[in-house]
Amino acid sequence: MDILLEQLCADASQAVRHDIDPLHALISELRPKRATDISEATRNIRALTYLLESRPELAVALRDHVVAVIGTRKLVHLCTDIGILENQGFFAELWQRLNHKWLPPTVNDSYMKDVLGQLFERTSDRHWVCGVENDVWDALVKALGFHWRNSQAFHAAVMGELLEAVQVLSYRITAIGLEPELVRNHPDIENFESPFLRQNTEVVAFVESLQRWLLDHHQPFEDHRHIEVLLGQCEEIVTRIRRQAAVSGVSVSLTRLLLRLTQSIDRLRMLLTLIDPASLDAARDNGIDLFKQLVAANATKLSIRRLFQTNTELLALQVTERASRTGEHYVTRTVAEWKEMFGSAAGAGFIVGFMAMIKVLFSKLILAPFGYLFFYSLNYSFGFMLIHVLHYTVATKQPAMTAAAIAASIDKGEQKLHELAELVVCVARSQFIAIVGNIMVAMPTALAIAVVWKFFHGQHLADPEKVQHLLHDIDPFRSLALPHAAIAGICLFLSGLIAGYYDNKAAYNEIPARLRQLRWLRRLLGEERLQRMTEYIADNLGALAGNFFFGIMLGSVGILGFIFGLPIDIRHITFSSANFAFALAGSGYQLTMEQWLLSLLGIVLIGATNLMVSFSLALGVALRSRRVEFSQGWALFVLVLKRFWYTPREFFWPPAA
């Protein structure tokens, strides 16, 4: 570092002072070997600070170089663009980022935002820049000896850029606040004086007064406290819209508008504090925070993952929130609810027995792969939809919903650890009885179907070859039954998200109300029937869509695996139990002890895999959508384990009232 600074001190020509290469080389020296090694980065910055303090001439040379680099470039776009969403649609920005992955955007050296990208060129730079403590950076700034009185021209140039950035952000906040989608979700904006308009008036007055003061220090200027109040009112409206979204739904475009608005308000507040600080120390702290924020945002400006994470955050929250409300219906706490769950699961098991029979019959047809895909998907989709319409329960559909309910209770902080453990016990108990209800009826139903089929047709529904195939499919050791069960678990998880998405869509797009406006539908059904139908759609569109798409996933995964030569398929506990019954009847009830043990063990393990995969994925997404980090996970696990050790009965049978 000392050699770099000595060279910079020796050659103080205008060309060198404006060139960013020396600064780039210096940052490379500060950069640790591993971006996450904050200790090394801290040592490097402290070493530079000590060098500048011990050799003032080097500090002057570096300060003049930094002043030349910053003072001769446009700062407005750095302050208003980096870390703030662009004014374009989600898919347009996604396409732009994909293009920039293989063909980077042009670099304009006259813009500081592009210079920042050149100086901190590695996406991992955000780790050490943001990880180093503020006081370490503050010591470096002090060692450089930045004082506005020593560089009035630089101060005037920077202040001019910052004031322009403040005005740009203020106009942007006003424009977003008047967007039709925001007005639709908060009509009071039109009925009362909008803080989005008022803040712009105040910002313009503040900028004009400060510009007069910069020309003549005897001129008075007002501070930005009134602007802070108005920005707070803008944030209150954002909070109300987010709260209203829990009822009326949300879209990606609304999520994007709210995020862009929040980012602009935060940046405007940061710039105002930097321009009109309470003290010099506060200005430095705020400047360092802004520097860290800009470096972090610059590192992720082309990140596809970050784009999805930020743009779908509110939508993901609403999807999982609606799933959590559904999940409450799957938690049984009393004996009556537990028995009702068993009856509901038994009804689903009865229907699954016939769905398994239909799939076996479809498999005997001579069709192209797409034909099998179509008929299998049709069978699964309409079967699951029928189960929902009849208010029956498929056990494996529960985890995605109950996981969201658990995440919601963690997020609200309403549950203490013992109460949360009680909720987990209730979920486990509900899941157990649902599985028992499914299997205890699905297997006898399938067996009865096989017997009746043999009586009327004189041959078994499953021929010897099919029997071996069905038994092999559920063998946990000699087949891919468990990986295929994990794929089914992923499908279950996705169906839960789809259900939440369509519930949200029905509310946000006001689908029931719009259906009631169709004159031809009113004439066809009549006012009363139309009302009942639209109310049913409002309450059940998500569940029907989730079941429909879940059926398509189950019916298509195996066929797609066959088409593309991939070892993928699905194994579902209820269907596996029904298929075992068909295999048992097809073998003439002559299964060996090994076949019995492997098949029953396979069914149990398939069910456990279905539940574990779907539950863990759903819980993870639900927690992340709420930005919740549950640090007591191990303590909860130990507590639940103790409950199982001392009172295992509670996990299977509800306590007496």
C-alpha cells in the first residue's frame, strides 16, 4: 500500500488524479483473500489508517485523488438508481438481468455509479465492506483529513449533486404515490391531502432555501424535520396497504411499487440526513452507512435470485398467510375434531381406492406417452378435486398448510415455547389420524375392487407382471421409491403454494364480484345460484386450483421421466397402499414374508418422506417470507422429544376434554 501511495504522491498530474486505476489497486490491497474474512479486512484498513496518520503527505495525496475522482463525476444516478428498483415491469427487468449476465452493460466513466462498479468489481465485496465496523471506516475517513472548509469547490459540487438527487427521489415518491394501483388499494389518498404531494412541495422549498444559503451563509434555511414527518405519513400509508393486502390480496406489480416506494423514501431520508446532519459525527456515520448500502446494492444489481426475493416478498407472504389460515383447519385439538378428521380422511381413502384402480386400467391402454400423461393427470386432478368438494382430506396435503400455520404463530410471537410444542403435538396427532384414515380405507377399498373385478371378469385386475411391478415400486431398498417419494413431497409443497396463490388472485382481482357482473351467467343460473357459486369460488378457488395442478404434477412426472430418460417418478403413501392391495389380490394372496415386510416398510417410509419433504419446504418458505429466524429450533425439538418420551399417547390420541 505504501508503494501505491508514494507513486500517487510522486505523480500528481491531472490525468493520474482523475484516473481510477490507483484507487482500484488500493482497494485490491484492502480486499481480504476470503471475502467473509472480516478480521483480515479490518486489519488491512487499520494498516492503511496508520500509514496515513504517520505520513501526512500520503494522506493529502490520497485525499486529493479521491476528491478528483468523485468531484468530476455525476453522483445523482449513484444516489437515485443503485439499490432502488427500476421503473419497469418485473419480467422486463428479469429479461434485462438475464441479458446482462452474458453481455454486460456499457460503462460510462463520467458516472460515479459505474465507477463504483469498477472499483468494487466482485460481487463478494459486499461481505467485507459491510462487515467492517463503522468506527474502522470512520477512523480511515478522519485519517484522510476531509474538511469541507479545505475544499469548498468540492463541497459545492457534491452538495449540488446531492440536492439534485433529493429532488429526483421526491418526484419519484410523488409519482409512485399517485399510481392507480396504490390508489385502488388505499382510496383515502384521493379523499384527503396526499402526503406524497405535500412532501414534494416541502422538498422543493428546502432545496431552494439551502441553495440560497450556499450562495450566502447569511440567508436562513429551514431544516428537514417537516419533510421527515411527511415521509413518516407516506410510510404509514404503505403499512396500511400491506395490511389491507391480507384481505384484498396482492400482486407482483403492487409488491414492486411498494418496494420501490419504500426504497426511495429510505434513500431520501438518508440523503437529507447527510445534507442537513445533526453533527459532523452523524454526517460521517450516515455517509458510511450510505457507502455500505451502495456497495451491497451494486454487488446484487444483476442478481436473478435477489430480483425474485425482493419482488415476490409480499406475494410470498400473502400466499403462505392464506395457507396458514387453511392449515388451522387441519389442526385437531379435541376428541371430536380428531374423530372428524378420521372420517374425512376415510372418505378420501375410499375415493383414492377408485383412483388407483382407474390408473391401473389406463396403464393397460396402448397409448403414446402423451396419452398416458393426459389420462393419468386427468384421473389425479379430478379425483383430488372431488375429494375437496366432498370435504374429505388427503393426509399428505396437510403439511404444506400446517407448516405455514406454525410459521405464522412463530412470527406473531404469540406462542411461548411450550405452547409452540403443544401446537406441534396437535399437528403430529392430526397428521397421524389422517394417514390412518386414508390407509385403513384405501387398502380395503382397493382389495374389494380387486375381488369384485375378479368375480365379474374372471381374471385379476393386476396380472402377474403388473403385480411384480407394483411391489417393486414400493420396495424401499431395491427401487427408487424414497427419492420418488421426495419428488411427490416437492409436488405437495408446490400445490400448497399454488393454492395460496390462487386464493390471493381471487381476492385481489375480485373474481367473484366480476363473475356476478356477467349477464349471461346470471340469466343461466339465476341470482341465487350465481351468488352461491361465486361465494364458493371465493372460498375454494385456491384449493381447487392446488388440487388440479397437483394432479397434473403426479400424472406427468413419471411420463416426463420416461420421455427424457430421467429416473424420476412419484410415490404417494395413499396410492402406494392401494397399489399394494391390488398386488396382494393379483398374487392370489401368496406373497412371501419378505415381500410383506418390504412392502409395508416401503409404505411407511414413503409416507414419512412425503410428509418430511413437503413440511420442511413449506416451513422454510413460510419463515423466510416473514423474515423470521427461529433461534429456538433445537430447544423446541428437545421439548417435543421429551413430550414424546413421557406422554407418547398425546401424539396419537387427543387428551380427554
